[in-house]
Amino acid sequence: MNDDVLSGLLDGGAWFRVEEAASASGVRRAAERLAAELALPAKRLADLSIMVAEAAGNLVKHAEQGTMMVRTVRDEASASAGVEVIAMDSGPGMADVARSAFDGHSTAGTLGIGLGAILRQASWADLHSVPGKGTVLTAQIWPATAPAPAWAAGITRPLTGEQHSGDACAVRVADGRHQVLMVDGLGHGPLAAAAAQEAVRVFRLAAPGPPTTVVEALHRGLAHTRGAAVAVAETDQEAGVVHYAGLGNITGTIHAHGVPRKGLVSLPGIAGHQRRQIRSYDYSFPTGSTLIMHSDGVVDRWNPGDYPGLLSHSPQVIAATVLRDAGTRRDDAGVLVARHE
């Protein structure tokens, strides 16, 4: 494994196409290398190896266009780190996920033990599947007890042929403020990735304040880079409101049961180089709502109604599903999801 792949595993994640046994073995080795770097206990490393082998094997045996991502996940409260695996495919999907999770159930004449083994080994897992569209699975291995499920999470992917993604996302809780960042570095390749990672660094270190203050800090902090489109959202779960400030071409939408989706306003500009003004807009965000933000590498034509039950799942599964079906291979692509439980 080269240093670029290891850096991706430790940072934003590394992607693998899984279409044959050899590629499945490669994913398992990468996950084991990451677990060793994070000093996971031997028992948890073994659990991870089984989990990844089963997930990759399922893609090889049953799936169409199977891909997997392996990355580090961190819990600030306990200062611990784990390994997250996301597996997705474009078919055939499962009509009854609960039944498929029982050992012995199979749709392809195999032993049917893969999904049950994955769920047993994982510290935490989530799964959504639609017949004809495919399946998304996310599973985590932690050194000890898994932390509470994330209220927000994102996923990014570089355009085909690139190792570095110019899209990035981040989540933070600062002085009680629950904030998320979606960033799209200008252009592609290492310089775009450098701008995106600098935006993440500035976001994480910025003094606590409303989204406008954070976007101002991002604009100043990106002056030495090629610049980026950025958007910061703050979810006030108690008040049921999203405060949102964007600069450049980041798309944000709120999805609530029984209500047409609401598009969020992002103003023209390039953080670090061009801005006329930075304003914050407030939107209703009642219990059960979902905020989805994405870069222009994701087309805004997907319909949640085509994915029954999806918006009740974890942010990771929602983000991966949107990326799979709406992300373009001709551009870096990133999706970030925050939920109001």
C-alpha cells in the first residue's frame, strides 16, 4: 500500500472498486493496515478483518458496480478512533433487509452468512436497500464501546483518475453550537484538495460563533489557497431552526415529512478571493428533518420518494446513497447530512 492510500485512510478515506476476489482482498488488507496504525486491539482487528471480508465478498458474489470506502472515524468525547467501512452497489437490492440479516438466508444459492456476520462483528452498523437500486451498508469497529451514532456525517469521492478530492466536509460542536461545513476546492487535484483541507482546518479551529462569523474566518484563512466554495450550517435542535451561510456553489436542502423540500440560499463568491457579502438565512428544522448539503459534483435531481425509509437512516447511509446515485464521475463529489432526531 502506498503512502497516498494510507494518508487517505487516516484522513478523508480511500475508495476501492470491488468486482473480483483480488480487489476484495485488497480492501481487507487496507482496513487491517489502518487498524494497525490506529493501534486497535487484536480482537477488534480480527473482527474488522472478518467484517470487511464478508462485505467485500458479498459485493463480488451478488452486487453490480460494487465499491467500498475505508476511513478513520473519531470520537472527540472519548478521544478514541475507529475504522468505518462503507459498501455500496447498484443492484439487485433486498426487499426484506431484516430477513436477509438472518444466517442461512440467501438470494444467490450461497450460505447466506455474510450479512449476519457483518452485523455481529461491527460495533455499530446501518443498512438500507431498495430492490433494483442497490444496497448501502456502513459499519464501524471501535476499540471499546461504540460512541453514540453521529448526528451528522459526510462522504466525498475524487473524480475518476484522481487520488485527491477537492471536496471535503467537517462536523463540530463549538460552545454548544452544532455546525457542519461543506467545501468544494476550486478545480481538481492536489491544489483543490489543499484548499479544501485548509478550509476544514480553519473551520475546526475557528472561534465559536454563528455561521456568518465562521464563513468570514474561512474567507480570510483561504486567501493563500486557490479558494473554494463553502457553506456552514448550524442546527439549533432545541429551537428547530437551521442557520445557514454559504459562499459559492454549494447546494443545501431541508427535507421534512409531508413538506416539499426547501432549498437554502448560498451567495455568489469564492472563499479566499471574491465576496460581496456574507449573510445568514434561517430555516425551519423540526424534529425528523434532514439537512443535505452537496458540491456541484452531485446533481440535484434525486428524489427521496424513490428510496422508501431512507431519511430515517444514519447520515452516513443517506450521504452514501445520494453520492452513489447522484454523484458524477467527471468531478469531485461530496455529500454531507445532518439530522434532527
